[in-house]
Amino acid sequence: MALDPFIAAMLAKLAASGQPALSAGTPADARNMVGASRAALGPGPAMADVRPVRISTRSGGIAGRLFLPSARPEGLVVYQHGGGWVVGELDDYDTLARQLAFESGAAVLLTEYRLAPEHPFPAGLEDTEDAFLWAADNMAELLGRSVPIVVAGDSAGANLATVALRRLRGRFSAALQVLIYPVTDCRFDSPSYQAHSEGMPLKRADMEWFFGHYAPAGQHASPDISPLRADDLGGMPPALVMTAEHDVLCHEGEAYAEMLTAAGVPVRHRRYPGTTHGFIRLHNLFGSAKAAVSEAAEAIRDAVRAAEGSVPTTGPDRRT
């Protein structure tokens, strides 16, 4: 399918402006570029409460932001932001977190994690694991009661989320994993890469740049970086996998959904036609992105209600 008219117009405007690729400069340049785009996303819905939290980790601690759509949310979504393990911060995802909380009825805990190259692999992954365990351990303080946990993320955040879930099997329970255009492999020659590497918001050169900052090349094929290469995905939580048609990551995201299914994991996959990488943050701007947020919110509501009454579990020693 052709690009959505909104996406096509956006890409034409970016091309005319001469905006460089994310990978054209330094990590600081890329972070500034992403941060400069926040205002265009528009505001998110008002919340009953939004408050900062400090999440204890094995390295000391990371920042988080808790979005409460009501005084008694039905569940808790722990969300890992995207950005190629190199860019992204809480303010970049404030609008999306608010919308997801508003539509799902669940609280959303948006977490930071240490970014590469200053903090290469496995720093971000360790922070993600610790954030999941901390959320389960501190449920009563956060929400006043125990509720089901859903794990979600986009792009590199989805990568961190699903890898952490695999590594925490038996120590942490989630009712659902929502993986939005996840990074799942270190190949740069899939059909999606061949079809969509140029002229799109995320290019092959960008992904090579992100991987290069995240870890040495010899580690890229590790299942802790490329979860499509894991030997066993059995026992993982049910998944909603969302991919974008015109995205270099589309093929690998769908391959991961198929691998989860083959491992006996209940999976719902949805490819959004006419869209590109990063589209879900544009939910205030065009229909397909708004529909994607609504679909994720519906899946979260359904998973939380199905798991109602269950208590997230952790082992006696939550640090590794």
C-alpha cells in the first residue's frame, strides 16, 4: 500500500527542509533533534495525577514518571521508550503515555534507562529488568493495591522489554507484552531493509549507527540484543505485536511474532498499512496512529481484566 497521505506530506516536508538523518551527527545531535520535535506532537489528556518516581536499580537508580488516569487504575503498564538505545527521554513520550493511560484505564509508568554510547549494553537492559521488578515490588506504594502488570515499548524499548521478560521468566509475571515495531535482529538485509532503507524516517544507516553505539559487533547476534535468535521463547507472556508497513523493522517484527506463536505464546499481530517507523507517537495528527494507540489500549484493558486478581510475582532476590 502507498504511504498514508499524512506521512507522505510529512516526509516531503522533511526532505525539503534538508533535515539530516539521526545518524548524521553525534548522539547529542540526535537527542536534540528528537527533543525539538516534541511540540509538534501536541498535548496528551489530563490525568488525575502525574508524579515523578525514583526507581532503584543495581546501578543506583533511574527516573520514572507515573501517569494515573484515575484514583483507582485497573492495571499498570510499564513502558520502555524507543530511540535506538541512544536517544529518547521521558518528555519525548509524555503525550503518548497520557493517551495510553487515558484510553486503557491503566496507570502508565514511563521509565528512563541508561543510554548508549555512554552506557553500552547491557546497561539499558539491566535497568529495564530492574524497573519491571521494582514496579512489581512497589505496587502497593504506587497504586495502593496489587493490579496486573502489562509491559510495553516501541522500537529499541520493545527490544529491551521483550528481552527482559525472557530473562526474568519465573521471577516476574506480566499479563501482556505490547511490542510496537520492535528491534528483534541484527540483520540489515531483510526484505524490509531492502524495500524501505531510503527516504524513510528510519534508514538502514541509522540502525547500523544505533547498533554500533549499543554494543560491539561481536555481541549483536546475542539473543539479549537480537531476540529473534533466542533458543526458547516458551513461557513468555501473551503478545500484541504492531508493525509499520514502510519500516525497515517490519519483517523482523513479524518474524518475531511468528516465533512467539511457534513457542506456544498467544500472539496478536497487526501491520499498519501506509505507516512508517515511529508513527504511533503521531496519534494526535493522523488516523492510523490514533487507531494504533486505541488498539494497544484495548488489548491492555482486555489483558488486565482477564488477569484481574492476580498478583505479579518476583523471586526472593530480585537483583542479579
